[in-house]
Amino acid sequence: METLKFLTPEQAEALRAQFGTPLYVYDERTLKAQAQKALAFPNAFGLTVRYAMKASSNGALLQIFARCGLHIDASSGYECHRAMRAGIAPDKISLSTQELPADFSELYERGIQFNACSLSQLARFAELFPERELGIRFNPGIGSGGTVKTNVGGPASSFGIWHEWLDEVKAIVAKANLRVLRIHTHIGSGSDPAVWQHVAHLSLKMVREFSDATTLNLGGGFKVGRMNYEQTTDLQEIGEPVRDALEKLHAETGRKIHLEIEPGTYLMANSCALVTTIQDIVHTGADGYHFLKLDAGMTELLRPSLYASQHPIVVLPRRRTDKFLPYVVVGHCCESGDLLTPAPEHHDVLHTRELPEVSIGDLCVIEGVGAYCSSMPAKNYNSFPESPEVLLRESGELALIRRRQTLEQIVQNEISLAE
Ligand code: LLP
């Protein structure tokens, strides 16, 4: 049975009383502990850890990581601005994006580091900024992710410049006299550690192709166990061979390559819990199911519906019981896809969890929701408001870091017809 990761049942109840549900609660202690583990990633000639802020973008979280010494990986111009608003200096932000922002030139001039993620991005950069510095994201030819949707390497992925187009890259670089300071790869989320390591070596080969390169960025992708039967990647174990390879390169060429990693999931996944209330219970007869309906769903947590991802679900029955029932846990949206307990690997197949018997009004906490949940919701579907975010400080204090959205805010940009 899954258990609460950092909250106590009493804290969950107090949180509901103070802020209402549904509510995301981040744990400052876990955030800092994960940051320290990432900062201990093996390296030979220096390390920069960038937080992939797409995982969860609240400025308060960025500030916590910045104070730990982390830099930022941004995936859009908007994320760059959001990070700067949180007080992050532009030179600590690196942009690897699928869509070059309209104000790209301004961002670059302010000091944001840029990794070109396609040949056309590289060509546009060359035109705007001849003789200037940039990084290049390559698609190394293979990828690995926890699911097909989170695999972003290999021929079926549009992310980065295909590794065989090296001559084209070199031609653009040479023509505009660009300085390629960084080689970047990111092959997926929840990567197989063996594939990740293999790609690290392929990426290092790319570093040899660019004599100006001083930095190797190996992206994120470190697998994290959310469920107690899932494994978490040991950063020391996968990092050591990379460090050895960097040392070997140095011995052969004299080049001291600085290492970057940019985890999102590793830092965030188990740092947040979603506190919800069971607002209905529905039974569909002898051949049916017992459904628990929460006051949250795909509007807070889309990953199960999208990837069949498994999240720990902990119910807190007010009435003590020894009885367990096989429950299907669903969200509050009018959509059968709003399913929080899909079968592993089949997002549209119902699956049951053995949970203590509960009643309407009991609390239900979903764990492992720090990465790609609050930042990746089916926002405002059925016009449910965006949920608040609270930070459980190391001191035990609770800090509201985002308010619940109001109906007024949901409709604020609508323009009603004159008649
Ligand atoms: N760097 C780049 C360039 C990325 O695109 C990403 C994630 C990361 C770093 C961080 O990867 P992570 O350490 O979180 O695996 N929505 C999916 C994950 C999509 C990740 C997209 N890129 C999920 O819920 O698992």
C-alpha cells in the first residue's frame, strides 16, 4: 500500500481547513534534498545544474532552486520572462525551444543562452547574430522515455538537429563564423539509464566535432519512482562513466569540458502532493466498479490520462476501517478519460486500486505530482478554476504561493458581444 510521502494526515486535514481542496502542496525539504543530489552529479571540470522549469513553473519554486545554486532551462520565451520575473539573472537561463520567441533577439541580447534545436533555428540565429555564441541541440539518433510520448530522441522525434546533418550544421556555423560553445542532447523523460549513458558518449563524440565547445549539456530524463515498486535512477551510478569519459577526453586533447544537466522530474516528482476531497462515490452493480470521484482530476493531473502514468493514491478515511475495496479513482470532469487509475501502459483502460473503504467527504492525497502536473493541466476544462499551490516550509510553516483562480479570472479575457 502506498503511504504519504511527506505530509501527515493531520497536516492534510489542516491544509484543507485553511486553503480548501483541491490543493497542491510542495515540500521545501524534499526540493532542497533533490537539488543537493543533483548538484553532486559526478563531473570532471565543473557542473551546472539547470532546473527544467517546464516541470513546475511557480516563481517561488524557481527562487528556492536559485538559492540552492541551480540555473534554469527554459523551453519558451515566456518561460525566460517568467524566470526573470522571479529574479533569475538572464545569464543563468538557457533556452532550448521548439518555437523561437518573437522577441528572441532581445532575450539573447539580455544574456540568455541559446541552444539551436533545428537547422532553421540555427540559420535564423546565424542571420541575426553572426560571430556570436550558441549551443546546438542534437537528436543523437536514439531516445528513451518512460512512454512513447515522453521519448524525444530517434527518427520519430522532431527535437534537436538530426545527428547526420553535421555537415549542414558545420556549413552554417562556418559561414557565419558562429562559436558553438555547447553541445546539448535530451532524449526523453524516464529514460532507461543504459540508453542515457550510451547517448552521453555519443554526445561527447559531438563535442569532439566542435573545437570551440566548452560545455556538454546532457539534458534531464532521470527516471524517478513515484510508486513504491518503481526504481529511481542513481545519479552517481550513471554519472561516473560520464566523468571518466570527460577525463579521458581531457587526457587526449587537453580540453576541460564543463558538464550541465537539466532535470525537471528528478527535482520535482516526489516533492508535491495533491490534496483532494472525495466528493462522490458511485457503484455500477455486480459486473461494475466502485468509483471514487475526487474534486480534482485532469484539471490538476493529466499524466494518468495522457501516459497511463501511475501515481500513489492515499485515502484518509475519517471512520476507522479494516475493509478494503477495489476502487477506480476518477476526476471531476465530464469525460470518461478523466481517469486517475488507468491500467499501467493503457491510459483508457480502467484499473482498480485496493484502498480502505471511504465515505464522501474523506480526504484523498495523490502523491508524486510535482513534475508536469500543476504546469500541464487540462486547465479550466468544465470551467473548474486553477488550483492553489502551497509550500510547506522547512520550518513547518505553510506559505501560499499561488491563489485559487476565481471565476472572474477564468473569463477575464472574453469579450461579450454588443447584442
Ligand atoms: N531538458 C529538455 C530540453 C527537456 O525538453 C526536458 C523535458 C527536460 C530537460 C527535463 O526532463 P525531465 O528531467 O523532466 O525528464 N510531460 C512529461 C515529460 C515531458 C518532458 C519534456 N521535456 C511527463 O509528464 O513526464
